[in-house]
Amino acid sequence: MSDQPVLHVKGGVLVGPRDVRDELWVVGGRVSYDRPTGARDVRTVRGWALPGLVDAHCHVGLDAHGPVDAETAEKQALTDREAGTLLMRDAGSPSDTRWIDDRADLPKIIRAGRHIARTRRYIRNYAWEIEPDDLVAYVAQEARRGDGWVKLVGDWIDREVGDLSPCWPREAVEAAIAEAHRLGARVTAHCFAENSLRDLVESGIDCIEHATGLTEDLIPLFAERGVAIVPTLVNIATFPQLAAGGESKFPNWSAHMRRLHERRYDTVRSAYDAGIPVFVGTDAGGSLPHGLVAAEVAELVTAGIPPIEALAATSWSARAWLGRPGLEEGAPADLVVYDEDPRAEVGVLAAPRRVVLNGAVVE
Ligand SMILES: [Zn+2]
């Protein structure tokens, strides 16, 4: 048994978007809806409780220049925790952050191993940079190293073409995705452009990161196959700045990035309207700071996703998609308590009153 005091959360417990209970107990680090008998040391927290938020695209152990030391990675994880992010899907990191799994005070991480990119076609020091003949072998390696996901870089600027272009031939991604699935891992890919998407989706990919190139002709294909997207709108917001930086050398690429940026909200809204699963991801840990989950939820609402669905995209539905529990009986007590009902106004996510991780109140 844990020596943690019993915690009593009172007010509104958002077990689901429309499943609200009055109270919850935390006993031995786990969620319970039965008042414990004989508990002497009880601490009460009042407010509106959500399952610990999910950042479905971030990077721990990485900064703008590549891998960082454990101390920096710890700071990143603590910043996420402070923001209420208690479950992260790490979308690629060159650092070994496995030690975080032994720390009950740090958020839970679902890893995608290290990014797999084409030679010289990604940010320096981030990815395994390989050629298509080696793709299956690297995917198998990262599937074994990760926690059920593999991350590909699906498109990137091709300096000879002067624009974004797909990184992999169709046969290579077909074989690689089949291999990942055989090993029980799902596959996702970084894609900014339009023309990398069809091959990946028809090859059975499970998710697309950013997905700025998702056009009307591809939306039905995504919807039919249930391919999720993680738009990372807080990252897409930096496209104009990137475009300006590359303007003189790569004018076509710059113009392309600006077009993708201009229609970003329409892209996300059209995807949502077509029934494509959309999840919250911040892309923290590359060039962006950690802790931006509330800002990304607000961006999804700006794009036109109903607030309760934007909330689900970082809580109930995101957890279900990643195969992790929410606030059901017996689940690890990972929850965030707010002053107000976040279903009415997602802005309240920016200021958690209390964060509870593995049953412990974070001070
Ligand atoms: Zn990323």
C-alpha cells in the first residue's frame, strides 16, 4: 500500500465529455469512486477534474540543436507537468529517455523511437538519416526501441527541386509500414506537403503529423481509413518566419509554406468535419518550448473545432487513441483540477489549480 494520504476531489469530475460525477477519491495512487472507509488523512481538492492532458506530439530530450542532457530533458518534462500534460506521445527523440519511466513524479511517455529521415532531408542531429533500401531495417529497430510507434519524416525540402517533396518511394513505405505493423507498432509521419500523403495513407499509415497538405481530394481517403492527424498549429504558426528565412534561396518553397500556413485553419476544420480524428500536439522540444498544450487547444477552437471536441482531443479521446485510461475506477490517478468547467471555456486549461500525478498532488 502507498503511504500517500487519501485525496478527495470534489466539484465536477469529467469522466467523459458528458459523464460528470460529483467526487472522486484517490487511494493508493489510483482512482476510486467508493468513499474509502477508515481513512484518517484526507486531503480535499475542489474544482473541475479532467484526466491528465495529452500532448500527442512533443519531443523530450531534444532541442533546436539535437539531443540534450538528462537534466534538460527533466526540465522539459516538468514544464509539461506544470501545464497539466501528464501523457505525451514523443514523436521522435535521439535521446534515451527511458529513465523517465522510473520516475513517478514525471509525466508518462509513449515513445516513437528516433525519427527516420532521408539523408540530409531533415533538421541536423535529429534523425537517423538513411536511404530507402535501409528503411525496413530502421523501422524494425525503432519499433523495438519505442513504445508502439515509429516516426518517419515523410517530406522535407529537396534543395535540388527547391520545394517540399516526398522522401520515400512508394514500395519502401509499403514494406516499412507492413514491418512496423507486424511488430505491433503504429506508424506516423511528418508531412507538410500535399504530394507525400497518398502513398503513405494507401500504404496503411496510422497518423500524419502536421498534415498541412491535406487537401479536399485526400480528405475522404483519410476519413475512410481512419488515419488520425495531429496538426500542431502552434508550430504551423512559425511557417511565415521560416518562409521569410528561406526566401532568397528557395522562393518556391517559401511561397508553398506560406500557402500551407494561410489555409491551416480550413485544413483542420475540413478534416474534423469529415470525421478524421484530430489530436492535440504542440511539437514542443524542437524549436518550440514545452508546456503549450492549452495554446494548441485554443488554436483548434480557432480553427473551428467545437470546444468540447478540442478538449476531447487532449483528454478522453486522445487517451483512448493511445490506449491509456482516463478517470475510470482503478486507473492511475493522473488528473488536473481547474477552477471552472473547461467544457464551457477551454481557456481555463491555461491555469490548472492542481495537478495530480500517480495520486500525488504536485506542489
Ligand atoms: Zn515534431
